Amino acid sequence: MPKNPESLTRFLATVHPYDTFDPATLDQLSTRFETLEVSAGDSIYDNGDTLAGLYLIGAGDIAVTDSSGERLSILRRGNSFGERGLLRDGVAVTSATAETDARLYLLPAQAFHALLTDHAPFRTFFTRGSEKSAAPRPNDLTNTSVEAIMTKGPLTCPPDMTILDAARLMRDKRVSSLCVIEGDRLTGIVTVRDFSGRVIAEDRPHDQPVYKVMTPDPITLPPSSIGSDVLHAMMERRIGHVPITDNGALVGIVTQTDLTRLQAVNSAFLVGDIAGATTAEEIAEVTARIPQLLVQLVGAGNRHDVVTRLITDIADAATRRLLKLAEETLGPPPVPYVWLACGSQGRREQTGVSDQDNCLILGDAATKADDAYFEALAKFVTDGLNTCGYIYCPGDMMASNPKWRQPLRVWRDYFQGWIATPNPEAQMLASVMFDLRPIGGQSDLFADLQKETLALANRNSIFVAHMVANSLKHRPPLGLLRGFATVRSGEHKNQIDMKMNGVVPIVDLARLYALMGPVEAVNTRARLVAAPQTSAVSTSGGQDLLDAYD
């Protein structure tokens, strides 16, 4: 029992999820905790130890490390630890050591498990990770019909088509198989593997009919089958293609790639699909799958910087494909150019489909007459991005705006002006434009400009001071007595704005450190990692910011 249960009760009432208990239950619960006073350097438990219960920090700092000794986090007042092991087999999966003198409150393991059973908010809070991983996946093979995943109207050929013509048809249509049809009946299937094993390896003449190398009477499944039926057929017979028939008529085909796409919607597949798209509408069909990918990435426990990088890769691929399609429509550019993204895409920190921020730097040989080409190119790409869900920038910070579609010399003047006269507008623009990253075109047009502007900003202490002041406009959501400061009115009253009061202050500081370094990286985490290697921030300060950002 704690020395002062009343004091502990008041403390618990400020800590989630204990703040969801009614006063009487909280009074009773406080008597179950044991108070532990530990000194700096004391081991609380080691990886593999049997856990006595759940630890709650009343004062001090606790370092948590993994099995290799790598620090995972520093926990402070109000944080709990030990729940991961308790939720498994009661054995610690990390090690915990007192970083400073600390006061801990220990809730015995038996009481912890009783609360999981009896109190829903407590259970939701401490099992949120394990429940998510245990939840059935929406794209599970066991609950997805074949009709939903098959390719409809598969490519077909008659039995007497020559091997050469069949191979050329597969090449031109970018498919790995042909269904062989006689009348309205499926008589066979020929695949890339058949061509390598039965044609090339046997040195068979290419003018022979395809029926001589096809697999006759292949196994088929009806559209009402489920994904696991297809997988079982493929594994049992060691095949990669299963035709789908309805009352004998060919209606589709499922390949190993289809199953892989179903089970793992990943950025590589989406990027590949974008590369093969021929219109903005086709690209939009791919970007519409980003929310599903985001849920899958987060649910798999990926680090936030991995998630945002993969999501941003899709936006980059969409932009590059639209640039390629624009050039195919308009012809080659009259002078070199580089298309750049700024904002969250520039930093590779997108969390979904958001508004677009982009610009164009043209070679200095560009003339006024050349702008007609680049105006059309910018319109094609920004319109296409809008179709794909990357909506037009409300502030018109896009390459379709002539101001942000200029030769290199004009961009050099822009940056020099912002740095020399750091008024509020200049600070706002600098905050965006110092996050530029090349997406398409000739990136060397930007490389020298970036080095020049970073060096110029680094030497101008007045500009840096103004950027410091600008970064302080966004503060962490802390009020008096270290309580949380919430939104005071509107739709999100009494809630915390995690973006503006949590993420943005760190992004602003990382940008500031990049200017002070100077550091060429534009990704926030990369900037925070690099900053301590310069005089911009101390090692401990940089690590604290990294911990907060992660």
C-alpha cells in the first residue's frame, strides 16, 4: 500500500486511463499500488525477468532498452511500462533502468489482469496495440471472393495461333499467360513458364501451333470461390495461374501476383501500377488505395518515418508519371527544368493524400516564348494531381502559378530577397521553400541553388533570428502546472491539435537547425539526426527532439 493513498488518488485522477474511473473505485484502486523509491542507475527489471506488475512513474526518468541494449525511450511522470510483457506471458520483453532518482507505483500483475477484464477503458488503453494486430484483416484470403480479385476478360487465343504470335501478344499486352479458347470452351492455358520450358529449352520451332505447348484442360474455379481456394490449388499443383469459369464460360483469371496484391497492398505495387497508367484517371484509381495502405502500414507497427516515406513515394511516382505523360502530349521541353515538391511531400512526410505544393525551376536559357510550354505542362500536372486526390493548394503555391514557375536566376533572387528582408511573408515563404525536393526533370538545376541559399541563410544572423521567432509561434500543448492546453472553442474544443501543437513545432525547429548547420537534408528526422553534428543543437537536445518526434 502507498504511504499516502489520498495523494496517489489525486495523481491517478490526472493520468489516463485512471481518469476514467469513478472516485470510489479510484480510492479503492490506489490502495493496490506499492510505492517504490529507486536511485539513478538501479535496474527495475531485465529482459526475460518475470514481471511483478505494471509500473507507473510518479517522479523521475526511466530508460527502456531492447534486448541489444539500444535505448527505446525515456519515460517520465505519468508514463507506464511493463504492460507488453504482462500482456504476453508475464515475462519482460525490454529492460528498464532508473535514469534518475525516481518514485514508482507498482500495480501487481493479478490486479492488472483483473482491471483488463472489468474496466473497458483500461483494457482499450493497454491492449490497443495487440487488439489491432489481432483484428481480422480486411484483405484476408479467407473472406475475399475470387470475383473480387480476378482479372476480368483475360487475354485469349485460338489453339492454332503460332507460338511466336502468342509470345508477341503476351509481350505487347504485358501479361504472363494466354487462355486458349476453342469456340466458347476453355481448352488450355499457356504461360511464360511454358515458353521457357517447352519451347526454348526443347528448341521447338516457333511456327508450331500453341496447342502443342499449352497445358490442356487446366484446373478452374467458379467466381463464388474464395481466395484461399485459389491459393490451395496453386500450392498443390505448383501453378501460378487459375482460370475462373462460370457454367463453362471463361470470365476471369487469378494469378500469384493478384494474391500477393490482395495480401500485401504495398507501395511497390502502387508505384508499379502508377508507372503503367496512361491517364490521370488511371493514376487516381491507384491513389484511391492509399488509405488502405496507410491502415496496413500503421497496423503492422511500422515506424512513422517509414510510413510517411512510403506514402510520399506514391505521390512522387504520380507526379513523375504525369510529367512523363505531359511531355508525351506536349513534346520535349524547350529548355531543361526541374519539378520540385515542397511542404510535407518535399520533406517526405505525407500521411495520406493531401493538398499539393510544388514549383518549377527552368534553365536560365528559358525565354518568355518558352513559358507557354511550361504553363501547359504545369497545368497538365497540377490538374492531374488534383484528379488523383492531391487537391489544389488553397494558397496557390503551385507550378501553375507563374510566380512559382521561373528561371533559375529569378529563384536565386527570390531566396536572396527573403533572407535579406525577413518580413512575415518572407518568413512564411522561406519556411515552405527551404523544404524543396526535386521530383522530376534535371535535379542539378536545384543542387547549386540549395547550397548557395543555405550558406547565405547561415551567414545572416538577423534572418536566423527571425526564423527562430517564427518557429516559436507554434508551441507544445502545455499549460500551467504542466497540464495540457487544449483547443478552447469550435469543433475540436477540449481536444489537442497534435499537428499544430505537436508535430509542427518540431518540424520548424528541425528546419531552423538545418539553416544554422547548415544541413542539406529536408526530411525532419534526417535534420534532427544531423543537427547535433553541427553547432546547431546539443546531442542531448537533438535526442530529446527525436524522442518527441518519434
